[in-house]
Amino acid sequence: MAGKKNCVTEILRFVLSIFVVGYHTRSIVDYGGNSLFQFGYFAVEFFFILSGFLLARSLERAYTAERFRLLPDTGRFMWRKIKSFLPFHLVAVVLMMIVIAAFDTSSFAARMESGWTGIFLLQSAVVWTTCEGLIVPEWYLSTMLIAILIIYPCARLLGRKIRRKVFVPVILIAGLGVVAVAVGFGINWSFSWNLSNDLRGFGEMCAGMLCFYLSRYLSGREFGEKTRTALASVETVCYVGAFAVMCLPFDIIGTIGIPLVIVLSAVAVTISFSGHGLSSAKLSEKICLKMGALSLPLYLLHPVVIEFASHTMTALPGWATVLLVFAVSIALTFAVYEIYAALKKHSVRRAARTEAVGGVAENLSAYDVSVAEKKQEDKDEAKEDK
């Protein structure tokens, strides 16, 4: 059914994060021209599509709320999004600062000056056109937050007026087109890197929202065995095609790759969540969900390992450096995630114990009151008897 977590997409989130790691290792290893991870950055298109899909699912639940307060509701929603990755972001920033201070002392001040806005995830805001941040791949999170900050309140307001919610992302995409054209004419179509990424992320998340409604439409229909097989085949071809585009050693892929991966990802995600795609019955849901959960911290933490490798692994052969970067990145991610999960579980248990103790105290207090009332009633009866 549309909206539920899907084992296939959870695995792909992790695998595509691996492709991002491979792409960024190119900064410290000379692959000698074309390589397996030459276009690994295309994986971000899948993440934007999936983020839009999940955003539409959240909005669909929010539409049923009786009232909508623009600033408080938007603020709470944004905080939930930020809170989901904030611990990993802060760990990545602190570790990166430690590595730079230890191995690149001479440029520490300069890198902090140019990258401090990244600590607050502002590196992709339009005004910070020259800032890449300490953790460069975090531009994706910044762009996603900017897009959500616009999409969520606009969608909630439009949802109050539009009965068929599928038209909400259509209107948002049309509005994006108007803004892009207006800005383009004003700057002679010379978009800055940051603004182009913001427009791109906004559009792809709106496309992901459309995927949600199409997936829900498909999930509500009954198909025969041949149709289900055809849908699963299309899903497989789209996923394989997206990976193939990332790996093909042709320069033209750099031009057509992003729109191609967007289309392939949109079709595949739509079928995956419709319930008519690849069967995940034989997959371990626990393992798949863990892989999906590790994808974001891996995306955030691997630049720290690459920075460390650039100072300590220069004497190693290229292939050895790449393998070590992959191994250490995954190990660090797993360790940080397990520590975070343990702390979160401890916090939940502590809150539960506190609530339980509070409940017992409340019951005892109520019991004491009832006992006191009973004694007073007995005294009153005794007086009446006298």
C-alpha cells in the first residue's frame, strides 16, 4: 500500500549512499578518467523523489486535522524533520572539526570561516552562494529543508481549498516554473549553484508528491498476474537503469543523466509503494529497515573519513584507499548509529519509568485522600450518633 515502508527502497537508500561515498572518494584518489562512481551524485535525485513521496504521506495525514495554525504547525513539522538527523549532523561536524584541527591546522581558521554556516545547514540558502560548509554533501539536507519550509505551509493552505489533493503538487510545480522564469529573465539565465540546487530539489520533491498519489491509485486497483509481473519488471528495469546511468563511462551522461534518473526513480518508487512491484516477502524487514536507517548517517559521516584519509592514507595504493574509506565509513556509521539508538532507547525507558513512578505517586495520593475522606465521614457519623 502507498505510504508504508518498503524493504526494496530501504535497501536502495543504503546502496545509493554507498555510491555517494564512492563519488566523493574521487577527491583523494585518481581513478584515471572514467570510473564506476563517476556519476554517483545522481543518487541524490532518488533521495529527493523519496523525500517528496514521504512528505506527501505526512501531508495526507495533516489534511484531516480540524484546524491549521500556520506558524506553530509548520514549526513543529520542521522541528520533527530536523530532529531526525540533527544528532548525526552534529557528530559529523564535531568529528570533522577534530580531524581538520589535528591534520590541517594551518587552514583550520579559514575553513571554519568559510564553512561555519554549514553548522546551521545554511550552505544552500540563496544568500550563501560561496559557502560549501564543513560537510559538503549536507547541501542536500539544506535544500530539502528549504523546499519543505515552502511546500508544507503552502500545501496545507491549498489543501483547505482543493478537494483533490493531487492537484496541490501540480500547482506548486507551476508556481516553481513561474519563479524560475521570472528569476531567469532578471539574471539573464545565469543561475547560481545554490539557487539551481534549490529549484531542482523543490521540483523533484513535488514530483515525489505526485508519485505518492499515483502509487495510492495503483494500490487501490486489482491486477492480474501478467500485469503484476509487468509492473515488477518495469520497476526492476528502472532501478537497474538508474544504477547503469551512474556507472556508464560516457560524457553525455553528465548532461542527460539527472533528468533520466529522476524519471526512472519516480516510476520505480511509485510501483514499489503500490504493492504491485517486487516482492519483499523473502527479505528480512528488520535488516532492510536497519540498512535504510544507516543510509543518512553514512551520507553525513563519510566526508569525515575522506578528510582523515586525505591526510593519513596518501602512501597507499588507490584501490586500498578506496576500500579502507568504504570500510571505515560503514564501521563509523554503524558505531554512531548504535550509540544513538542505545541512548534513545535509554531515554525512552527512563521517561517510561518516570511516568510510571508519577502514576504510582498519583494513585497513592488519591488513596491517601480517599482514606482521609473516609476517616472524616466516620467522625461525622460518630457525632451524629451522639
